[in-house]
Amino acid sequence: MFTGGRRIAAAALLLVAGVLCGASPASATTFGSSLTASPNAEICPVPAGAGQASCTYSQLLLADAHTANGGVQPRDEGVITSFRVSSGPLPPGTESVKLRLRLLAPSQGLALTGGRPYVDMPLEPGVHEFSADFPFLKGALIGLEALVTGSPGKASAPLAHAEAGVGSLYSWIPSPPEGSAPPPVSEENRELLFNVTVEPDRDHDGFGDRTQDHCPEDPRRQNHCDRTPPRVKVVYVRRQDFLRGKKIVVSARSSEPGKLYASGQIELPQPSVTWGIYGDSKRVGKAGRGGRARLVLHVPAQTREHGARSFAHGRRVFAKVFVTAVDRFGNQSHPTAVIVKPR
């Protein structure tokens, strides 16, 4: 029934020692409750004479049918990139419920938050998700801290499920301070309706490799790693009838997926005058490979008129076309320039 089969007692001892149950998160993996059970129990009731209550819970064991796909707790280091809770209807005296993640090492007497602020839980029932950037340390338990504000005896957070044999929790009431923690209380037949998504962090920069870190090999960067511009090759006909045909055509290839840009101008050296022409751009490549595109530059009527007059008088007329490639990381090649003469 429980995750771990007959090794429940041994698993509990290992958890206390800091060795956590769960699968190694080769990619983004969810740990904790599957959130399929209905919220039928509360945490953090506000006691008589107080207007606020705090508590911290961490799940130790869960029945298989109630466990997220990764297990109860992760065992490898990584980054928590999001967490979720399932809430029932709030008691009428509840004004607010604030939540934040905690790291707990009961064997070392440590309770850490990493300086993360609380988030406000919506007051309506349902599953609520929150983004996070919380590095997870090997040998620690992931816990949820709640801070409930409201009327004494009428305020609490309905974030638990009570059922015989469903699982066991560690609880700290009130929540332990930063850096130290009293021994926890073990609660049986309780499920904390809470789970986290953990991503690996290969370069140990505190950002999840799947959704937060686009350069997981370099701790100095979280954007893209690629700093190399693509290479461009241009194929074209050296003489084209652009003074009557109204266009210049070149074929270009980029060594990487991205976009090819073509711009140009008509140059009349005698007298020295430059006329602009309309450029073109095309997306190329896919699945990590570059690609080729046919780029068509259009010559405006006024430019054709002046070029044709100069060409008819035997003067030099030519088009200079510049082709540039930009890859998907924003790296731009140096412009490749080609000369096209009128036919």
C-alpha cells in the first residue's frame, strides 16, 4: 500500500537521517501528494486569544495511490521551480493564508527558508500553483509553511486529507525559526495536499535546467550559451535584368536555424549616387540544422529609372546586396556582400 512496500520502517529511519524517498529527477519531476484526495482536514487553526497561527509540515510517507509520480521526497539536489496546494473551503473567520517553502533537516536541527517571501493563497477552493526558484539541498526534507490570519477558533487552512493508513507527516507548530528547529511531531493518517516540481541543476547556479536555465553548462549564464554567429553562403547570378525585371534574386544558406536577411542598394558611380531597394527576409532551418532560402529584393520604379538612364549612357551601374543570418539565440553573422550587374 505504501511507497516502498515492506520497507516502511527502514524508510522512515532513513528519512530522519536525511536520505529521502523518491526518484532521481532526470528532468522536471513532481514530488509529494498527487492532489487527488479531497481536502477534509485543516492545518494551522488560530488558537483562542490569537489572531494568527503558523505551522510547517513535511510529508514522510504516502499511500501509493496518493503519491505524485516522482515519489514523496526527492533525494538528489536540484531546484524547486513550482509548488501546488489543494485547498478546501476556508472557514468563515479566515482572512488570509500565506504560504512558503521550507527546507528541513531534522537530524541536524535545521529549518531553512532561503529568504523566500510568502505568497498569498487564493481564498476560493481548488488547486493553486505558485512559481518558485528554491534550490533543494541533498539531505533535507521539503516542507510547506503556512501563516493563517483570522478570528480565533474560526480560521485555518484546509490543506490536508485525513484517512486511515494514508500516510504520515512531520509537523512543527508554530513554524521553526530560520537556522534551527525543535524536534518535529509525527502525525499519522494524514496527507498534506502539497507537491513540488524539481528540476536538475547541473551547473549549480540555482536555476532549473528545464525551464529557468538556458545555459545549464555555465553557472555564469542563464540565457543561451551559444555565442557563435552562423555562417552564410550566398549563391547568385552575377548579371540580372533588375532595371527592367524589377527584382534581384539571391539564394543564401545559413549554417544554423534562424532567419536570413537581404538588403541592398543601387550604386551609380558617375555621378556618385546611391539608391535604396526593398529587402527580404526568410526563416530557415529546423531541428538544429541550417537551411537555404530564396531572397527577392525589389527595385523601386524611381531607382530603375535613374539606373536605366545611366546604363543607357554607358555609365557603370551595379547593385550591392548584403545578406546576414541571425540564429535563434540572436547571434548575427557579418554581412556577406555580393555585386550584381545589370543585364
